[in-house]
Amino acid sequence: MRVLHITSGNLYGGVEAFLATLLREASAAPGMDPEFAVCFDGRFSSELESLGCVPHRLAPARLSRPLSVLSARRALTDLLRRGSYDVVVCHQAWTCVLFASVIRSSGRPVVLWVHMAGNGRHWLERLCQWTRPDLALCNSRFTAECTSSWLVHTPIEYAYCPVAISRFSQSGDHRDSLRRSLQTPL
């Protein structure tokens, strides 16, 4: 399954760390072929390149500058025509607001991955409601419960973020120290 993940790219935080982990641990899901698209170059695109994955660059976009939004949408339209993606995932409301119409017009479902609990009052969340994603994935049950209060017409699922276990499975020392720390009274 070819999956295109879209994120802004101008920040580096939990979303970007999660996506980098997906790429690093791709061998754990051999049936999934992740690709990434960003609007801005930055630490995240550099990290992807260091991992051997060149992200697709759309165009720097700001909602306050409609021509920049049109350029980014045009770039995504071209990318979706060239690539045979099975699913496109917008990470956070901003990318869903920007790109849902392009994804939907390409015949693909609009998937929104929500990484933080919101109450639907933020202006991006309100705009995102209008995009009517076909599915919302959340990073926890709590986030899914919060999201269900503002994305009322959208099916919502949750999946915990992957962690790189390879660092901990190299030796039993980590397990033994964890076991000892759990047995130590507070």
C-alpha cells in the first residue's frame, strides 16, 4: 500500500518525530510504502533525506496568501496524477484544510491524522469541519474522544504512535534496569 503523508514541514515536533519513526521502522510493516510531502523545507525534510527518503516538495503555503495556497494545491494535484497512492494522510487540521479538496478530486479518501486533543474552537479545526474528512485517525483514545466532539460526521479511529524498539532490544540490560526500577519503592 502506497501512503502519502502530508505535513507542513516548517516545524519539528511530535508529528515530525512520529513520521520519521514510521520511515525508520518501515520494515515492521513491509506491505506499506510511505512517502512524504512537505510545504516547507526545514529540519524534517533534512531528516528524511538523511534517512534516504527525499520528500516531495509542494510549495510554501500560507492561508493568509491565497496565491501560495493555489501553488501548493497545484503541486499536490501534479504529484497525485504522477503517483499511484492508495491513501493520502493529512497530518493535522492545517494540511487537511489546505489539501482536502485536491485529495477528494483525485478520487482518494481524505484521511486526517489528529495528533493533539482539541475542542473544535480553534479556527483551523472549525475550517477542517467543512472539509469533512472521510476518516480521522488519532494518536490516542483521549484524542479520539475529544475529536469526536467537533468532527461529528467523521468516523474516528485511534492508533498509538510507534516507537523504535530496536534500541531497547539490543540487550537485556534495559529490561533488567526497568524491572529493578519498578520494584523499587517510592
